Amino acid sequence: MALRFDILTIFPGLFTGFFEHGIIRRAQTTGLVTVNTHDLRNFTHDRHRTVDDRPFGGGEGMVLKPEPLAEALINLGIGPKSRRPQGDGTKVVLLSAQGTPFSQPIARELATCNRVVFVCGRYEGVDERINELYCDMELSIGDYILSGGELAAAVVLDATMRLIPGVLGNEASGEFESFGQADTSITTDVEGVPRSQHGSGGLLDYPHYTRPAEFAGLKVPQVLLDGDHQAIRQWRREQQLRKTLANRPDLLESAALSKADQQLIAKLKSE
């Protein structure tokens, strides 16, 4: 059975040339892989086909709204994680600067799936409730800034596809041509780099939320609605530390940490 890739993006045209050449074209022609792009704007219902909104709690930039993403996923037959049958062979992957570094072992894991769905972030990222409700993985491909998750999705797709038996002809070549037995990893983006490298003191970014204030039974954290800017700053710092500890603990070694940060990290580790 072919491994099916689905890509949710506001710029489906970015993938056109990539899919028409080389190994990925041959993999599709031989029926080993199918690739489908889906325009997120097709799942909006207003005149302007709006896919983004301002973040709760203030801050620069815009955040991808949860409703179009959820509708697109449901249209693909993918419900929330809590309702999905276990072992269905589907992985939903969010490409994010705050994600776990993509690596060859992760590519091997994805190559065993029946279906991989990529959610491409843009602007300041994706409303965190989509990650919480639908995404099985949050991956990053490198500590640098990109305009969105499309290039990251192409990288993960390419690395994964090469490990599917028959795609390269010699099934062993994909395993040994570059990495051999080494567990070598690269780090990723949504928009490229963790805000860690540009203005967050060496840490990953905090979660973003936009309208509506309640979505699929999940509410925006109350602290972001109360207008207490000091409390918002404290909450965002805690979330940065929490996400960095979970996804990129290596960044903590060189991050600019206060005594309060260090105490909070110790508390998070004890949890």
C-alpha cells in the first residue's frame, strides 16, 4: 500500500515543482507514494477567506486560526487524537520552530506509517489547541528563520519517502548512504528558528492563541484574557521553559536563565 502524504498549507503552489522531479516523482509514478496538498483557505467561510487572527495576550504578528485547520483535518477523515483508533497508521505532524529536532530515526518511524499529514505553520505559528487536539508530533528542521513550515514539510517528506522499500531501488541504500548507523539529527523550524535564537533568551517560543476564545471545548488560558501584562509575561516565560525542557533541553545549557528560571526548571523536572 502506498504511503499517503497530505499537506495543509496556505500556499499549495510552493510544492508544485518539488513534486515533479527526481525520486519523489518516480515514487508517485510507481505508486509507492501519494502526495496531496490542501489549501487551508478552502476551509474558511468568510468573504476574505481569513485564516489568521491577532494573538490573545498581545504581541506582534498573527496566528493561524483553529477552525479552518480543524475543518481541513476533519475533511481528510482525521478527528481529534482522543477519538482516533489506536494503530490506525496515521501521524499528524506540526512543523514548528518549537518542535522536537527532526532526525533519521524519526524519518524511519514515519516511513512505517500508512499516512502522514503535515500542518504547515505560518506567521507566528498555529493556535496551540490544534497541536493539543490533533497533532501527534511537533517537529523542527533547524535553528534558523523560514517564512513558514512548507520547506520543513518538504524536507521531512523527502527524508521519509527515501526509506520506503522500493523508492530508491536498493532498499539498503537509503539507510547507509549518508548516516550509516549513526543517530544523527538536525533541528527545525515552523518559521524557521525557535524564537529562542532571536529575542527569547535562548528558549523556544511560548504557545500562541487567537480567536475564538473557546474552540472544541478548549478555552484560551484565562491569564491571556485578563489584561494583566505582568501575569502574561510570567505565564509566557513558564511556557517557554516548559516547552524547551520537553522538546529542546539542549538549549537550556546556553540560554540566559535567571535564578527564578532555574528554580522553575527544577520544579518542572520534579513533575
